[in-house]
Amino acid sequence: MEINGVEIEDNFAEAFGIKVSRILITAATKKLALIAATEATGYGTSVIGCPAEAGIDGYVPPQKTPDGRPGYVIMICNMNKDKLDHELLERVGMCILTAATTAVFDWMDEPDEKLKTGQKLKFFGDGYEQTLDIQGRKVHSIPLMSGDFLVEAELGIRAGVAGGNFFILAENQPAGLLAADAAVDAIEAVPGAITPFPGGIVASGSKVGSTKYKFLGASTNEKMCVTLKDEVEGCQIPENVNGVYEIVIDGVDEDAVKAAMKAGIEAAVKIAGVIQISAGNFGGNLGKYQIKLHELF
């Protein structure tokens, strides 16, 4: 299969289940909301080493938020519910409550269950906290030096999908980077999906374990390293490819991940110098979701 002259390899992305939260951060200005969203999603690229996978889902204009202020939706993910509960409490408490003028609302459609994040955070008010009703939402108001911090009492979580991905193989690094950037921009318009790596772009595709070091849980995917093309047996990079980037996607469900992959690939193949689109998998041994590239189109 080809799209815009770019080969779409007959391959699949292997994804796995994860617990997902989706919350809305509002603030007095769009800039302040983005600052809080950025802080709250830091150190959240991969659960290989990070305590969560996290990213900004999208912007919500004032006319669509519960308090009539601009906001950003973020997603925080972990495979373990208790660890996700901990991460929500820490990130909301340390990165959002501390940010100027912010408020937090649950933004998960059809949650499987709810965590009492706001209920726990209210005690920071040391007995001066109050409970409000905002458009039918139970919200705790916590007094701060700068004013009150509002947080919804419970935040919803549901079973989502992590690890959706595709590889961009280009004739050189600049072309691959432009294509990856275009892909991330396109995915930003897909609700319920995030690209958790820095700027949405993965420079360091990995494999499970290591061939040489037993203490490693993951190591570089040497068969996709452009500088090892002439050294590694079974190299998977075509001779005319000298730039490879991966886009990894987490979503509230499989449909969101598929939509994000499709949008990203369609944007990437429009960039001159892109030669092939592929995907990463482990032969079906890692995750229960196999998202076939050809079936996206």
C-alpha cells in the first residue's frame, strides 16, 4: 500500500492496556492553564522508567468549561490503579494546586470508576475548605494565599490503550523530523489521545530487555538505528533511509488510538523525503492490541 507515494508497510503496532485519567485544568488565562498542564504532565514519557505516562490532550475554550475560563485537558496513565491514584494526587497537588489561578475538573467520559483525588486534597485547606456545586459537580474550594483553588471531589478513570505507534522512515533526519512534527500536530486534534514523549516525538525506540546486559528492562532497538545499518545483522532500515522517528500514542480506548495513528500517518506522508511508514511490535507477545497499519485506511 502507498499513500502519497509513501510505502505503508504491511505491519502492526502492538499496544497494551493501561488505566487512564482525563482531567481539565482551567486558569485565568490560556497561558497560565498551559503552564499548569505542562508541569503536571512532566516526567511522563514511558512507564519503562517514569511513574506515569502523561500528556496534553487539547485546549478547551472558556465557553465549554465549567467555570467559564480557558483550559487544557491532560491525560495521566499507569497500568496499576493504585499507582495512578498516587500520581493524580501528587501531580494535581504539587503541580496544579501550586500554579496561579488554577482549577481542576473531571473530564473523563464514561469512567469505569472514580478516585477521590479532590476529596483527599481538600485537607490542605486545614479546616477552612468549603464544598461548592458547580454545574452539578461537587467541587472543593481550598483557600490559598492568592485566592481559592478549586478541585472536583472525584476524578474518573477507565481502561485505556497505550503503546499505539508508527515509525517514520525518511531519507534524512531533517525530513523525518518535519514529518514527525506534522504528525504530532495532526494528532493534537484527535480527542482522547496523547503523544507522551518530548514534543510527541520518540528519538529512542526501544526493545524489551537487552541482548548483552541482564539488568536492563529495555534497551535500544539496534535494528532501527540509522548509524548501525552496516553493523547489525537483520537491520530493518532500507539503504536510502537515514532518519527514523517513532510516534507513540496513548488513548482512552482503541478507537482513539487508531484515529490518532491514522491522522498522524496522513500528515507525515505529505512531507517530502518520507520513504516508508512502519510500526513497532514484539510479535504479539507484549500487548493484546494489534493495530494493523493497512486497516487504518
